[in-house]
Amino acid sequence: MELSKTTFLLVHAYRFVAFTFVAGMVLTPALPSQTAKELIGDACYNELQQREKRTLWSYVAERHSNDHVFREQVIETVEVPVRHLLAVDGNPPTSVQLKEENDRHQELLKNASRRHAIWKQQDNDDKMMAELLRIIPEAFVFEDLGKEGQSERIAFHPNPEFQPKTYEQRILHALDGIVFVDLQEKRIALLSGSLGTRVVFGYGVIGHVEQGGSTEITRVRLSPQVWKTSAEKIDIDGRFVMLKSINKHQNESRSGFEPVAPDTTFAQALNDIGGK
């Protein structure tokens, strides 16, 4: 894997544990005799199936960045999502901010190759995630902590017998935490995880990710076969080649989910926002 992609994939690896257990077909409730590993295995299978049946949604996102709170309308498309600024720190966006947003939209609208490049990167990430999905049941040791409401609480820890082969697998394998699995559909309702050890690449020459980096992801059921992330917090720090620091501190919540036509293009979504 190219080192230039490592930082981007690192963030996805943090999110990945939750996403690998979520979305997919409806299954019967877990049997009393089903082990935690078997329940997680079913969730991974569900995710692999659901990833082939992508649905598009519109929602309102509120993200915290650089000591500011941005509220945006997001419309997913078959290409790249459209993000429309609604407010900054509770105030309507300024004319300057709206112009900057419009310029970005128009640049993407006129540049099909750029939109395709972004889509291609997303597609590559999806394929990488699918590959990682298949190792989840063997990469961790699972401990059933009992039921809480309609969910099963399961702790996960690195399996010392598992040998990761890629950067992504090494980061994933270093995570440990707790997941709440919805028993009706075998989906993740909540995940909280952290890096239990410092992850070093190339004996530290290539880089490292600091111990203690954490993630917390909350999922919401939108339909019998669809769950989406409603809240996401990520805090990681590290350093990679050329002493480039990695500081990823993300805090975003999403609400007001509405379905979008499955063939919606970037231009159509942009037109929908412009018409409001």
C-alpha cells in the first residue's frame, strides 16, 4: 500500500470495527447457545451482504472542527456527496462562506474526472474494508458480557495468535473495547474502542500511532435492513514519514435521515439544494 494513503486508511481502520458489524439482511434473534464469536461472525456476514446493496440518504450533520460547530445538509449520491452549509456556531453562513461553498460545488460539477477520482478512492476503501471484514472473527477474542435491553454486550480484545499482514490489519488488531449488538437484526447499536498499545511501522522509521487513541460510534436503525451512523467521535495522534504529524479529532452527529433516489447524481443533488 502506498504510504500516502496510510493516514486516510488509519481513520477508516478506527471506524472499521463498528462498520464491519453493521448493516445487512434481517436475521432471527441470537440463540441462547450462540457464542459471542458466532454473533460477531453473523454481523460480519450481514455487512458483507449489505455492502452490495447500497442505499442513499439525506441527513443533517453537525460537526465540531477547529473550535467551531458546522451544521450541514448532506445528500449522498452515486458519485460524491453534496454538503450544504446551514450554520456556523449557530449563526447563518456569511456571504463569503456561501461563495466558497458554491465555488467548490461548481468546480466538482465541471470536473467529471475529479468526481470519478473521489468515487474510485471510495470504491477502493470499500474493497479494503470487505477484505478486513473476513478477518474480524479470528483477529479478536470476544467476551459475552450479557444482555442490556435489546442488545448483547460483547467485549473484544486482540487475539494474540492472530498475525496481521498489513498496516490496516495491525491498527485494527490493536483495538479493544465493547460493542452493543442488536439481537433482532444482529447489528451494532454502539461501539466504544481504543488502541491498547502503540502501533509502530518500520521500527518507527515509517511512523507510529499513539496508544490510547479512541473511537465511539453510535448507529441508528432506519429500516428493517438499513442502519446508519448517527454519532461518531474519533481521537487519534501519531506521526508518519517525513515527520508529518497525524491529528484526527472528529466529533460529528447526524439526524433527520431521509431516503434519496438510488440513482441520484451529484448534479441532481446540487440542484435539489439550490431549489430549496
